[in-house]
Amino acid sequence: MKEIKVAVTGNPNSGKSTLINAIAGTNLQVGNWPGVTVEKKTATIKFDDLTINLVDLPGTYSLSPYTQEERIARDFLVKEKPDLIINVVDSTNLERNLYLTIQILELDIPVVIALNIYDEAKKKGYEIDTEKLEQLLGIKVIPTVATKKEGINELLNVIKDFALGINRIVSKKLNYGDVEESLKIVETALKMNDPGLLNKYPSRWLILKLLENDELVLKETGLKGDEKFLKQAVSQFLKSHNEDMESIIADIRYGIAYGVTREVLKKRDRKHTDLTEKIDRIVLNRYLGIPIFLIAMWFVFKLSFDFSAPFSDWLDSVIIGPVTKWTTVLLNAAKSPEWFVSLATEGIIAGVGAVLVFIPIIAVMMFIITLLEGSGYMARVAFIMDRLMHSIGLHGKSFIPLILGFGCNVPSIYATRVLESERDRKLTAMLVPLMSCGARLPVYAIFIGAFFAKNAPTVLWSLYVLGILLAILLGLFLKKTLFKGFAPVFIMELPPYRVPLLRDLMIHTWHKLKHFVIKAGTYIFAVSVIMWFMLNTPYGVEKENSALGRVGKTISPVFAPLGFGTWEASSSLVAGLIAKEVVVSTMAQIYVTDNGQEEKTEGTEETKNFLEDLKDVAISFFNALVDSFQNLLAGFGIKSLQVEEEEKKTALKSKLQEIFTPLSAYAFLAFVLLYWPCVVVGIAMKQEFGSWKIYGQAILIHSMMAWLVAFLIYQGGSLLGF
Amino acid sequence: MNLSELKKGQKAKITSINSKGLIKRRLMDMGVLPGETVEVEKIAPLGDPIDIFVKGYHLSLRKSEAEQINVEVIE
């Protein structure tokens, strides 16, 4: 059976992903490129007797890479030398897309153009002479409408005919005019000095890059920019032209793109007031732009949390309720020792549960982000917010991950992928933990209830503001220190608005989720089990003497200047590393001594049999479904704050009032807001950035900041007499 | 005159680009070349960045980069 390696390349926004999804369908494999966190999509498809190995390259405007994504695309094309390149071209933006095509032709690899978004071009009144385009460039051209799967079969047939040698594709060597002379000089020099290089790289491409003084190529080849033969080759030029070589060659390429476009494209001349134009007139309007944007962001936020919350709650209740109960029943029936039952339910099941409750929110958030990107609105968000974000060293697009952080920091870290540059991604990820997430609310709720019931909204609001202010300060600080140096500039296409395919959104969301459950799931599970051991070894001792209690006791002096140097508070903070809401449940376990009644009340439920429980699970799922849709329509407000007053919570509150003063309580809240980003965030950072380094830095910076702020609050407040 | 000084709706021809290195390269790859006609389509609500129409598509860039692009007003 014959095999062929095909690379798919094209400009961003050319509909490349949709085309890949249409070709590969369920065969699509999503992973990362080695060593970096850029998505790699591959697929192996059988077409008649042919095996096609497809590799989707990141969208790129040029083969002189600017972003990490573009670097990957360039490296693959130059070094892996695929048998065939499918170049996806946006028919509605022919000239700029052909600029990349012309660079691809320099590689001397056969090219097939997928003339995509052909329907939109026709609607605009464009006529493209595909035969002429084939003649001019010596390649195959297939009109496609990836969203409707049109032209996909033709494309596959062309690949097949090529692989079987029925159809030869010989890319034209385009004439670069005056530069050809210089190319020859360099070629002769290379043949004499270093003939190996001409085999290692596509020769014409290499020579052009050397003439352009392309930094990357010079570094890779070990040649110098002022090599004698290079100087000789360009000296003629620089005399007669008033530009550097790089500009001259870019100009020639665009000149060819322009010439080809003029020959093959007939436009019925209309003023370009299309739909995109109309939408942008409102959405980017000087006065309406920001209000519309804020409303849009509110909906994004509301949608992602209100829609997912009932499902998370449902999963949580099913795990705490029936799953735990029936596991206990089964294990007891099997006469398992008590500690094992505890490990299985409080350690393992709770650990699995901790992974599962993230699924709804990650799914919904990823769906929304893909929707924002695919529709073209993400670029507008960047356009509107760049001024503000740029002032703290960020990119306009950083706004989205940051705002989503108020719901949950974990998907926020994943969302940093919308940013092109690694620097922006890391810097944004460093600031995300300062966005006060939903898991911190239960801690605020219980303390505010105990100490600041009268000023609840003000105190709560002050914590959110504190986080935002510190994010600004930290942004400014990091910009000058850890992230000093080259800050990528903002040169970004505002693509036309398009309705993304539901299929594409689903595929993308599904791959993200799968990735999270497999990769992050294992870690979270392990950490939960470790935490169980911390709390329960040696088994059966008082909490104070458990491993956790002892750790708490050891570190408690650190918190003494902050007003909460007790082993109870310290232990709760340690337990809270796994997720900040755990601070409350640990405190409840420690402060409210078990009087055995908790266990008994559950006993009444046990009269229900397995089927009844199953029925309850189904009913509660249905309720969650109804809730999530109701939430979308219902009033705006933070629901989670309305904590039900359970007996245990009341008991905890009165206990807290004995131990904390309002001042130390507030210092504690500020500390909880700011300290050590939770382990799940760390796992997400590891996944996104490939190492634990960023998480390590975040732990250090955030913990130090938390300590300092809590110190200032407590000591300052004490001085002022609070 | 440079690109950042153009008013909304003004058309101009690029005469030269002062940017250096990667930024210049990027601008050229995006079709911002001497001789090209550009039109300032929009200015972000907060005054920066700007949206220009070049080579048949919309490109946004900050004023600090636009300042490095010299232009000549056409109409």
C-alpha cells in the first residue's frame, strides 16, 4: 500500500481547521508539538489504496516566522520535507494569501491549493479563473467550501493521483527579476564552500533567506550576515535601490501575488460594505464599542458559569451522596477495615470527584472561547482592550483569560492559548490567580457571615478589587523584571465575522476535555489521595496529631505576625492548596469536633434502596439541566453567596468568632485570596507550559505577596487601633 | 507625515518604513510595504490601536508602530 505525507498550511482565518475536520473527521488526533504547547493535529486516512498521513501546520502569514506557531510551520516545511503541501487559501483575500503560496513555491515541494471559502467569494461577486491560476503557478487548484464539505473529494482525488504518479505537479520556479543574478552568485559560492547546505535545505529557499539575512537561517547554518559572497551578491543592488534586500524581496513576492491576482480575479467593483463592515461600525463604535463589549463579556461570563454550575453541583452531589454511600455499603459488606473504607470514599472517590466537577466548566468555557475565536470577535476584544491591557504589559487578548478567571482559574490557564506569544501567555497565566475565583467564595462567605454581616457587600467587593489592583501592580512589576525584554508588538488581522460550525466547536471542546481528564486527572487524583493520608495518618489520631496537624503546627509561627498563627488555621491553609474551598471544610473538621451526630443523620437516608437512589440521580440531573437553562434567563447575581445556613456552619462561625478578630479575619481572607495558586491551576500550568517552572514562580511570588499584604493589613490595622 | 497622524477615513500612500528587524519584517509580510495604499478605517474606542485597510483586508496596529510608517495623503 502506498503512503504519502501531506502537510496542510495556510494563513490564519483561511478556514484551515474546518477543512482538516472535514477531511479527517473522527480520525483527527490532537496533541502538542514536541517541546512546545502549540496544538498539533494529525490524521491518517485511507483513501482507496492510499494511506494519507496528514499534518496540520499552525496558521502562518509567512515563512519568516514571527510567532512560535509560525516557527513550527516553517520548521516542518523546511526540515521534514513533506511529499505534498495542501495550501489553504482564502478566496475572499486572494492577494495576501498568495504571498504565502509564493514563499511555499520556493521550497520546491509540489503544492495543491484548496481555494477555500469559495462560496463567500462568489457571493461577493468574485470570479476566480482557477485554470489560469494553475498555469501561472504550475500547481493544482481545487475550489472548496470546507463548511459544506464541498471539494473535499476532489482534493483527495488529486492527492491520490499525485501519489500514484498519474498526475505530476511541478511547481513553477517564479522569476524574481533582478534578484536572480544575486541568487546565482550565492549558489555558486555555496557550491564551492558548503555544498552540504544545499542538500540539507530546499536550495532556492535557503539562498533567498541568506540574501534576506534571515536571522534564524543564519543561526542554523552558522553563516554570517556579512559573509563575503553575500556582500558581493547584494552590492550591485544596494547601489541602485534605496532599500535593504529583505524589503526588495518582500516587494518582489508581493508584486507577483498582485500580478497573479490581477490576472485570475475578476471583481465586480463594489464598495466594501459587507456584513463585517456593518457589524464593526456598531461593535467598534467610539461610544457604543465599550458598552457593547462589556455586555458581551457579561454574557460570556454568565454563560460559562451559570450554565455549568448546576452540572458541577449535580456531579458533586452524586459523588458525595449515592456513590460514596453505596461504596461504603459494598465495602462494609466485604468486611473491609474502617481505614480502607475511609481511604476509598474520602480519598479516592473524593479525588475522582474533584476531577469530574471541573468537566462542565471546562467544557462550557472552551466552547465559548472557540466560539469567540471562530466568529472573529476575539480579535475585536483585543482591539478594544489593547490600550488598557498594554499599559500593564499585556496583550489585548489577555482580557479574556483574566475575566474568565473570576469563575475558575483552571480553564483560564487553558484559555491563555488564545495569545500568540509565549511571553504573553506566561505573563497572563501569572496574573490569573489574582482573579478571585468561585472556590474562594465559600471561605469569604463563612468569614463575612461571622464578622462582617452588616457590611457584607463592601467587604466582598473589596477583596475582588484587592485582587485586581494587585494584578495591575504585579503586571507592571513582572514587565520590568521577569518578563523584561522583547514584548511582541500588536500587528493583528481583524478577520471577517463568520459563523463557526457547531461541528468544529464540538470537536475542539471534546479534545480539550479529553486532554484535561487524562493528563490532569491523574495528578489531581494522586494529590487527593496524598491529602487523605496527610489528614489520616497515623489513622485514628486527633486531627492535631495527624501529619497535616503537625505540618500546620510547624509552620504556624510564620502566620503569627499576620494575626492567625494557630495550627488550625495553618493546617486549613495547607489543605487549601488542593482547592481553596477546602480551607472551609478543613476548618469545619478541625474546629467543630465530631460529636458523632453527623454520621447518624446520614443513616436515615440509607433506607433508600439502590434503584431509588439511581432514580434520584436521574431526577437531579434533569433538575440540573433545567437549572442551567433557567440560570441563563434568570436574574443576574452571584448565586453561590447565598450559602445555606447549616448547623455545622453556624457552629463553625461561632467558633471562628472566638479565635479571630475582625481584623485578623480580614487579613486571613486577603491571604486566602492571594496565596499559593491551587494545585489544579499548577497542573494546568504544567500542561500549558511544559514544565513546573511557571507554577514554581507563581507559588513564590503569590505566597510572598499574600504574606506581605496580610502583614500590612494586620499590623497596619493594629496600629490604627482596629 | 506618519500613519498614526491620519484621520479616520483618510487614504494615504506609504512612502517608507522606519521600523527595524522583526517588526519591519512582520509589517511587510502583512502587506504594509512602501507604495501601498492604506486607509484608516477605525480607531479603537480608547484611542489606540488603529484599524487600517490594506491589501483588501483589515489590519490593526498600535500607534507606536504606526508612527514608524511614513505616508503621503492621497485624498
